[in-house]
Amino acid sequence: MLTPRLDVPPCDSAAALALARDLGMSFPVGQALVRRGITSLDDARAWLAGVDEHPASAFRGIDEAIAVLLRHAQAGTRITVHGDYDVDGVTSTAILVRALRGVGAVVDWYLPSRAEDGYGLSAATVEKLAARGTKLLVTTDCGITAVDEVALAKSLGLDVVVTDHHSPRADGRLPDAPIVHPAVCGYPCPDLCAGGVAHKVAGALLEAAGHDAAIALADLDLVALATVADCVPLRGENRRLVRQGLVALGRTEKPGLRALMRVARVDPTRVDARALGFGLAPRINAAGRLHRADAALELLLSHDEAHATEIAEELDRANADRRFVEQRITFEAEAQVAELGDQPAYVLWADGWHAGVIGIVASRIAERHHRPVVMIALREGEAEGTGSGRSIPAFDLLGGLDACAESLIRHGGHRAAAGCTIARTSLDAFRAAFCAHAERVLAPEDLVPVERVDAVVSGDELGQGLAEELGRLAPFGIGNPSISLLVPAARLVNPYPMSEGKHVRFTVEAGGIRAKAVAFGMGGLPEGAAEGRLHATFTLELNEYQGAVEPRLLLRKLLPAVEEAPELVGEAAPGSAEWREAVLAAATSRAPQLAGVVAAAERSLAAAPGSSAAAPRDAAASARTLASAASRAVSGPSAGPGPAQRTVRDRRGTGLAGTIAALVHTGEPVLVVAADGPARVRQLTGRLGGFAITSWDVLEREPGLVDGYHHLVALDPPMHPDQEAVLTAGDPTRMAHLAWGEPELRYSRDVLDRDTALRPALVGAYRALRDGSALDAALAQRPAHAAGRLLAVLVELGLVEVDPADGSVTVPAAQHTDLERSPAFVAAQRRHAEGTAWLTSASATAPRQAA
């Protein structure tokens, strides 16, 4: 399997947060909606409601088609509905047959055989139907490209009505007959499948015959099955049809569907789109893949429970046979891929492949290798083969077949899936032409799979509440894929094999939260999964087991994060030339703006002469002010008097990686503030990146650093009451995020002790310099502001000397001294007392109402 590249589209954080707030939902849902183009509250409510509906009259020319249908129905002439052998073709045939019977028509059907007839309407079939007395031929899920076949039917005395949804011919020619086609006829939802088109025709026919058009709603269960199985986009009206159809399926009165759900072990009370796509649809398709599709149609039309059960069990056995054949063909196809090597597309063929199964295998090969694939089934001694293709997002498969039409007898389909008939003698030419076309139109990046992400989440968000909210975005499928959640730098621990090692369940640890997860098709977790250096994408669902319902993560992809690193800004990396220059400048006051706290210490002493350590400020009151500012995250920025302040969002105790990564992937610039910026860079490299980071002391000294950043994230709490103002000051349209937890609070206390409780550090630094250690080693890799403070005390006390000419450091003979003689030392003591009080009052947990 190819390693995918992560695709996280930009996301307006303010719009996502506003949607989440106004809808009463969580930030991940807001992210998902915005990334899918839903940014207004009205659009979001409309999407969640899923009520798009258009009248059948929106099909241009449908009145002519309905008039022909009604005329033949009233005359009692034979009507034949010609469908297709897949789920969409079978269900749309059933819908039209039921509607025509409902208006008293004499109606039968014809479903082609894959092996004998191939796809679509053929001349031989037209002649056969004319000979048996058909007077009106109605196509469904085929016919839009059958220009010659429709002309033949008319020459034989048949009327024709074409209902279809596939792409017309490349030359633009259409059949000379009434047409009901969502794209050709300008319908507002051009993505209807054949089942959706048949449903609209059925309602219009019933109404034209004087019946209640609502009778057609009884077949919404079939429409939902067709829509999901045919992989049309679940947007607009399709979304409504599937949502309502799932409800209808749960209480269906059709014996065939009830029997099918029983053999597929689908609970009618919990049926969803996945159950349709992976439970019911394969069994209906199995009939047309291995035999004829008539059995599936009889199942859907049956009114007898016993007969329906018998057919459903037959389809279940056919599906088991299909899986066995599929496995064999997949093995043989993969062997051909390995022999061909890396190509932009694959054309594979073999004698003995089953024409009804190659489409499924082509889909698997295309997904595994991320290449368009056409597979061709041949029979010993026959001159022609049947092809089925599947594509990747960047490649128009029907366009590819159009480009190679000279090598094909016939072809049709759409961008993602298509079929063809080809002469055995043209196989090599077709492969060469198809691969050459793919090489021309595909860029190298098109051949790398993409793992899309809808929302970046923290561990605290991976609960039942989010699972329930995501369920409101269903049904999921093409055009509305299941929500992909990125859990950055997650630890995957406690793996336990399932199903004899075919799958694995495990625990996800993120932000101090543990969540249950499972990976299907993986026998175990990769090396390093427990180290937090992988990004994982999941879907989140509610899993029912032994009567209990709980959230469960389903692993999608694991992606390495080894190249990620934050950017240190406003200060130099310890040990660098710039760092040494800043340290020496601070110690010698050659550049007071770099001395930072030394200058602050002098101002403090000037304000309190004769005092060795002024009284700590009211740190508790400052902490309460910060918590009050954080509460504005609930109601938004205040419009009242006072200086402008950033909107504060409280994420304390909820997980750093998810909080930071979610902001980074909005595409808006992020500045993270830490107790020790350089140390945090070292810790986060290989886990998180895409943002800038600096130290609190640096930001306090240079508050203008925040100007270029939309988001200011307090990874560690402010180290001093003065830093609160830097955190919250600014444009209300920009945000400050409180992101620390208890570990970060402890870390900040340690850094504060290291940088301002100087007595132990001074002893160590002095001895190291006396013994000849380099400056960076003697000052223990401290940030420049902290190292400069330490060296300044030694200089003020005369324990070391710095040559202003070259910056060299020398250590005079040892002498006893009183540390309080150093203004920098006294200022550091005061700083330590104030910072300790502040951090003692700071909380590591967000208030419940502001979480």
C-alpha cells in the first residue's frame, strides 16, 4: 500500500467556532462543515435537515414521456421495462414495473445478461422484444447512448422512452425518443441515479393517471438502496432520498427486502448507508454478476414471504460464491500488476475471468495502487472480451475510454466507473493507448493517494457526544464521505489481535484521555505506534455490543510525523552564535533591550529603594482576571468599554497536540508561547509542526511578536502576572487559547525555579566557567534571556569578567560575596516570588462552561 499524503483543507476558525456555538455542537463538527463548504448557519441547518426536493416537472420534456407511458397503459399494449443487471438497474426496473402496474398497465421486464448481452440495450434485444409483442420499450439505467438501437426499435414499430443517468455519447448525439435524464433534461439535482429518476417518473405517472403521487413514496426504500449502491454523490436531493429511504427500509412491508436483511444480518432498526452498501447491495449484485439478475428483481417484486426467503437465501449463496471467485481473480490480477511494474494505469486481462466480478476486483486494485484500472474478462475461443474499469479522483475514466475508442467495439459509463467490449486482437493496442493517455493527463502527485481530514481533534473530544453529533451528518458515501478525524501525535497502545490476527483492537491515548479503537485488515500496530510520533486518522462511531452502546474509533490511516518541527521565533537556539551574542549583551548591558529582566530588575529596585525583595503582587487576583477573560469564549468578544482584547478560548486540560494542530490546519498563523521555547521546540520536533514558538519572557519583552499571528496559544501558563496582559491584548477578531494542563503547570514551576531561583544555578555556572567549560555548556542550554540573567549576576558580583571587545569570559581569583549585592539577583528573587504566587493560583482545568 502506498503511503498517503495528508490533505487538511484550510478552515476559517471563527466560522467553525460560530457554527459550533450556534448549532449547539462541538468544534470538530464546525470544522467539518466549514471544510465541506458549509459556512453559514442557514446552510448548515438546511444540510442537517436534508430536505432538498424538486418536482418531477423540473425534468425538461417529462410530460411527453409520461403521456407516452399513460397512453400505452390505458390502451393495454405490452410495455417492457429494460433495466440493467446491477442494483441500480434492478431497483429502478422494480420501481417502474410497480408504478406501471399501479396504473393498470400490461408490463413485463428485460434484464440483460452480462455474459450473453453485455451492458445496455443491444440490437439483438430490440429484435427479440419486437418479435414477442412489445409495443413500448422503456429503458432505465441505460439507453442514453443507444442511438442506433432506439432507431432500430422505432423502425420495428416500437415506441421508446429513455430514462437514464449515465453520460451521453462523446459526439453529443441523443436517442430520438422522449428522454428523462437529470443532466440532459436540466434537473436541479443532476446526480440522481436511475432509481431516483424512476421514482420521479413513477410519481408523475401516478399523478397523471389520477392517483395520489405520494403512493410512490412506498418505494423510497428501493431508491435509497439504488442511490447508495450506485455511488452517486449524496448531496442535495440524493441526501434526502437516502435519509428518508433508510427510515422507510427500517419499516418496509416488502417481503423481499425483509428477507434480504435477515440473510445479510442487517438489523432493520439500525440500518444505515453502510448496511446498504456492504450488506444488501452485494447480494442483489451477486445475481447479475454470476448468473442473471432476474432473481433479484423477483425478490423485490415478491409478495410471498416464503418465496422471498427462498430467493434471498439463493442470493446469499451466490454472494458467497462471488467472494470466492473475486479472491482468485484478485490474486491473479495482482500478479500481473507486479509483472508490469509501476505504470500510470493498468489494463489487465485473462481467459477464465468472470465478467461479473472483474469490476469489484478493478475497484480493489485501483484503491490499492492508486491507479486507474481496466480489467477484461475473456473466454477461451471467443474473439471478444468484456471490460470493466474503475478510476481515481484525478482521472476521467470515460474520457480515457473515449480517447482509446479506436481500440474498442463499444464502451460507456462515467468518470469513476465504465465498461467496454473489446476484440482480443486489440488488447495490446488498447493497453498502450490507455496507458499513454493516462501518462499525458496525470501528474506525479495525482498518483499518490490522499488522506483527507475533516477535523483535527483532541483526546477529550473523542466521546459519545461527538459520535452522536457526527451521526447527524449522515448518510455517508460518495459526495459526503464519512467524517475523517485527525488525532495528531497520538499514542496507540495495548494492541490485542482479533479474528485470528486479521484485525486488531487497541487504545488511543491523546491529551490524557483513553479511547477504544479497532483497525480492520491490520494484524498489529506498526513499530513506534506507542511513541506519539504518528498521526492517525479515524472515523468515530457508536458501537453496540451486548446491549451497551459506546464510542469506538475505526482506524483509517497512520502517517509519520518525523519531518515536522515548530519554528523558534524571537530568540536564538541555545549554543548558536546568535544565542552567545544575546547572552553576552545581556550580561554586559551593551544592548539593554536584550537584557530583558535585568532592566526590569533595575526598575523594580528604583521603585522600592532599600528593599531586598518587594512584596509579591496579588497574583491570585490576576489569575482570576485571566479565568474571567477565558469565560468570554462562551459568548464571544465583549463590545463594552476598555482596551481591545483577543477572544479567549479555554482549552486547559484537554490535550495540547489536538488543540495546536487543529489551529495550525485552519491555515491561519499560530504562535505558541512556552515557558522555555527552545526546549519545547526540541520536545515537539517530530511530533508537531507548522507553527511558531517563543518563550514567555521573550514575548513579554517584545509583545509586538504577536502582531503577525491570528492565534496565540499558551502551551504553558504565563510565568508572571505581567504576561497576562500580553496574552489577552489585541484584536478581538483574533484569538488566545489557554492550552496547558497539570503537566505543563508543573513544568512551568520547574522552569521558573531554574531561571529565577538562582542560588544553586550560580554555583554550578561559576564552577563550570572556572573549570574552563564553554559558555553554552556552563549555562546548561538555557534560553538567552535566562542565561543572560545568570551571567549578569556573576558579572555584577565580579565573579566573572566579560571582555567588551571580543566577548571572551574570564574568571578572576575566587572571593566570597553576598549575592544580594547584585541588582539582577534581587530582581530575580522578586520575580520568583511573584511567579510562584501566580502559578500557584493558576488552574490546569478549564471551567465546565468554557470547555
